[in-house]
Amino acid sequence: MKSALLVLMLLATTTGVDAKREFEEKLAHCEEVVAQNDDFNVWLKNFEACIANRLKQDPHPSLRSASSLI
């Protein structure tokens, strides 16, 4: 899942301002709702799951193909 997150971040930076803005909003949302955890790996797993869920719920047209990687 980590590689999928990196692919999505790369696509967000290359697919235009709207896609980048929407992806940044999804990142900000997950930063707010994912509980802090002393174990970084647990936090990262929860954060990646949040991002994947947000992209599946409401993908930007330019990120739709990338969200299928998750």
C-alpha cells in the first residue's frame, strides 16, 4: 500500500492544480481523523487506509485510475 500512496502523491503533483488541491484536502482530512499512535507503523497503516478509503469514495477524475492501485 505504501507504493500506491507514493504513486498517488506523484500523480497529484503532475495532474493539475485541481487534483493536487483535492488530494491535499484528503491528506489533511486523514491527518485530522487518524489517531496518533506510539507505533509509527500502526499510525501509517491507519493513515494509508484512510487515504485509500477517501480516494475510493470520491476520486478526482485524473486520480481514478490511480485509486484502483490501492
